[in-house]
Amino acid sequence: MSLRLEAALDARDVAVSLSLDHGETLAVLGPNGAGKSTVLGMLAGLVRPDRGSATLGDDVLFDLPASWRPPHRRGVALLAQDALLFPHLTVRHNVAFGPRSSGATRSEAGAIADEWLRRTATDAFADRRPAQLSGGQAQRVAIARALAAEPSLLLLDEPLSALDVAVAADVRGMLADVLADRTTVLVTHDALDAYLLADRVAVMHDGRVVEEGPTRRVLERPRHPFTAELSGLTLVRGVRTPDGMRADDGMLLPGEPVDPVEQGAPVLAAVRPSAVRLARPDAGTIAATVTALEPQADLVRVRTDRLDALVPPADVADLRLRVGAHVALGVPPSAVTLYPA
């Protein structure tokens, strides 16, 4: 079922407008406090906005102030960061709970539970209690329980954030299979979740949607600094030149726009830090000053007042980098994605 939401909650300074076609997965990205979980709460019926409306297919979830459908009558399932399984029930009975609550017989609910246990690879511990499960196992069971209820809309609130990296990758792969053709809103702070699970993304900042569209287009051609940061890119604004662009601060970047842009017209550039070269002050084309050094896995993100660079620690040591150090940056055309502003 298609989803349409337009609502505002003044106390949290959240005002959003979102749409989602039937069978699509929408990833809602944003920093802490951006309003992502508030949006899920509105859709689930746990948070009542001050005004607005939401429809799911032909069903009106709310149309304030006149109409408000209670959570249990919305056909919406919400899965939070914590699995929140019923501790006194076995895994199988946890998953069968939704179908039983909807009127299925015991045998029907058991058959549905067995199917979702199989699809989420949790059938091996169907007779265990939640206390006997690992974090990854419990989250898989929670996903199976949510899907066994056959919701018209599935809401996922950072379902992988409490899992370690290896387990999260495993559960992410499982989600990619079970979310296919299912109308889903996924709240996450991880661009990888969006790339692997979502058809479209909406980026929230300060309670507003600042970007929305197909996943790759939004994340690879960002228009908001937070989106660029989330994607690991540096966003630069400027105007088109014959050889690329002139940034607002005068910096020249090479590149050919992905779409036609007239000379002098406003453009944006997404620059990949991993392709930016660092050198001593007299050995590069762009003079810059180091503003921060941030370890990222086995590399170091060197932030400067012009562009960021992602380099091995050995480069940091060789150049004796520190905050305030002067460096030169080299930017090949392949590092720059140029597009209309």
C-alpha cells in the first residue's frame, strides 16, 4: 500500500512530508534529534502530531483534528532497536503472537510462525526462550514476529544499531531478502543500510526533510552538508568554469558535470576524500590548513578548511600533520562529481 504523511509536532519542532509507493523501502536518515523516531511514532500511532494527515492505501491513519485511528487498527508493525520479545514465551510462540491476535487458529498461527522462522533462519531455536538468545538471534526473531503479523506497513527503528559489525552484516543481508516488495520505512544513521536496503531515502535535519529521492542519486549527489558527511563526501558549492568549477572560496576543482551546465551557472561538487592527495605546502595546487584528524578504521580523515582527505596513518606521520599545519591538496578529476546546484 502507498503511504502519504504530512504532519507537524510543535513541541519537538518536527514538520515532515513523506510519500512512499507500494512495495518500496524508504530509509530515513539524519543525526540524533533530527525527528526520525518521531516520524515512526506518528505512523505507528504512538505519537500524536498537532496537525496533519497520513494515509496508507485507502485507509486514513489520521486526519487531524477530526480522525485518529488507534495503533492496533492501523496494520502497522514497529520494530525498535531492542527486540522486546515476550520473555515468558518461546521463540515460536513469540512469532505466532501476531497471527493469533488477528484471529488465526492455533495451527494456522503456528504454520505462519514456522514459515517466518525459516525465512529469517531462526527455526533452529524455535523452542528457546528469549533469555537464551544472542542479540543477533533476538533481533532476527523480532523481525520474524513483526512480519508474521503481515503488516501493511513495516517500521524499523535502527534495527541494526545494537548489533556488532559481523552480526549486523548478517542481519542486513536477511533484511534485504525479506523486505523485497514490502512497504517499509527504515530509520537508520548508516548509509550502508540505505544503499543495501532502501529504494529511496529521505534525509532529515532539525525536524525537516532536507533531501528526498532515489537512494544513489541522493547519497552520491548530496545537496545538504549532512547528507555529504553521511556519505563520506565533501560538499562544495560554486560556479561552472570551462575546466570544472570555482568554489565560493575561490578554490578551483577539475571535473565534467554529470548533466549539462552553462558556464557561470551554480554547481555543486561531491569530492571523495579517499582520492584527495596530501602533500607538503609547496607541492600541491590547493593550499589548505588542517582543522582536525579523525581515525576511521585503518585510515585517518584529515579535515582541512578546504577539503577532506582520507589517508593511511603513515602519511600523517610522514607529513607531521597536526591541527593548524599547512598542507597542499591535489584533486584529480576522478575524485569530483559535478552536478547542477
